[in-house]
Amino acid sequence: MSESDLVECVRQALLSGFFVIAPLLAVAFLTGGLMGLLQAATGIQEQVVGLVPRLVAIVAALVLLLPWMLERMVELVRFSAGVP
């Protein structure tokens, strides 16, 4: 394996990792922002009130996106192994 092949493998791994985790991070960010706004509007400052909906949203997104995430990771492994 030449250096350029290795660099391409690492680049693909980093990009694939980013694209796989980005939807979950977006869900967590949006849910956290909405819960923060709701807590600020209602004056409830209990941390559990913001944590539980965020965890539920992340688990729901993970259940929905898991097949797609696994498909992306399998594509990365196939690319790295050179399997068509």
C-alpha cells in the first residue's frame, strides 16, 4: 500500500465517521437547544428536565439511523479492504 493509498484510507475514515455521527449530534444539539429555551421560558432549572428528552431523542434517532450508519461503516470497510 502506497502513501497516497494510506492517506486516502484515512481521509475516507475521517469523513465517514463525521457523516455517521453528524445526524446524532444535530439531534442532540436541536433537542438541547429546544429544552434550554423551554426551561428558560418556564423558569424550571432542573437538569433532569433537559437531560431526559435529549436522551430519548438520541436513542430514537439512533434506532432510526442505525441501519444507515451500519451501511456507511460497511462501505468504509469494503473500501479499505479493496472489495468492490
